[in-house]
Amino acid sequence: MQLYLYGIIDSSEPITESLYGLEGASICNVPFRDIGAIVSEISRPIEEATEGAVLEHEAVAEGMMAVRTVLPVRFGTIIDGRDNLLSMMQDYYGQFKENLDRLRDKFEFGVKVIWPGNKVKGNIVTAFKKSGQKMPGAGGSAAARFMKEKFREHRIDEEFKARAGRFVKIVDIFFGRFAAEEKVEKLKTENLLVDAVYLVEKDKIHDFREAFEHIRSAHPNLKYLFSGPWPAYNFVVLSKRPGLLGDPTRACLLDKTSSRQDLVGVDC
């Protein structure tokens, strides 16, 4: 019998919530000591991560999040039988417990900020010209012109990164006060200014949301993606060990689908 694994929870008690897994399958909690694995029986392989299947997977983790601490597992994790499942839980028990204790009463929020990268760079060039700073000309040899152009691109790129960095610092000041942990990436693409996830304690969720509203109001000409609360998808930390969880060195065991995020703000 193959078992589809949704996540690990901080309870060995049977599930009483009305939750269903992939294709409407019943789910159950397989206990190991004082923790459990949320699974459903599966009759055939999961051939592809369709949006519907991913959402069904997520719905189980999010449903359990309302009553338990959940370590969500990557979509498509199938384990061959109960014995192999219990063996995996025994191998990872200490790490599962550490994560469950650290993440208890904490939830993940995602924040993305999108700006018009090309427009920002155009404004930088205009600002250089208005300030009287000399931009490289077209004269000289081909080699000289090449070096001048590279120098020009470098100056624009450095100012572009500096402007991005200043905004990221603002984001960090507002959100960092309410986050137990955070992972922030700057300029993941030219237009994706901020791509961040925050781990927020339950009693600070209201403050965290207010901080987001303040930033959105202060900078209304940007686009924002704000999502959560979710189980701690990006903050589960497992040491490197070959096994049934795929690549356990990755903090993110399950990638969210963008369709579940709420887009707010105005066009750039």
C-alpha cells in the first residue's frame, strides 16, 4: 500500500477535522511517539503537479494548520507502505521535533514588491544628465568607446541597486520588528524588487498586516503581492540526509502556487 504524505504534525491523535486529500481521499494521522504523519492511501502515481492537485495538497496542510503545528512536505511525496513511513519518522524524529517546537504558533507570510525596472533606470539616466554629471561620449577609438559604454552601464547599474537597497531597508524596518525569522531577496529579477517570506508569531499577525498596509499606502505606485498566513513552508530546516523527502537541505519543502496569492496595488 502506497501512502501520499502531506505533512508532519505535533500530535499522535486521530484526525477529527473534515479534511480530504487528493481526489477526495480520506486522510489519517499515522502516529509515531508524540508526533504524526498526515497521509492518504494512493492507488496510482502522481504524474504531474496540476494546479488542482497542488491546491488539494495545500488544503490539507492549511486545514491542519488551524489546529496543529504543521511541517508541510513537498508535493508528490509518496512512501511505499506504513513500515517505510515509520522508519522515516524514526530517522527524522529529532529534527521534526525541533522544527515543530520552533514553529509552534508561528505562521508564514509572503511579500513581493514589483517596480518598473526600465522606468527606474531611465530616471537614473535623466537624473545624471540634469545633475551635470558627465556621461561617457561616443568619441575615441572603438576600444575606448567600448570601455566608456561599460563604465556607463556600471554607474547606472550601481545606482539602480542602491535605490533598490534603500527600499529593501525600509521594508526590513517595518516587517523585521514583527518577524521571528525572515528571508529577503532583492532584485530577483529587474522588476521583482523584493521577494520575501516572514515567520510571524500568532499574536503579532495584526501588527504585521498593519505594517504592510502602511508601506502600501506610502508607496502606492508599486505592485504588491501579499499572502498568508500559511504553514511555515520556507522555514522548515532539515539536515542533509538521503531519504524519502527529496532534497531535505531545502528549507522550502513545498512551493506555493502564485494563484493563491492576492495581488493588490496599482499598475506600474
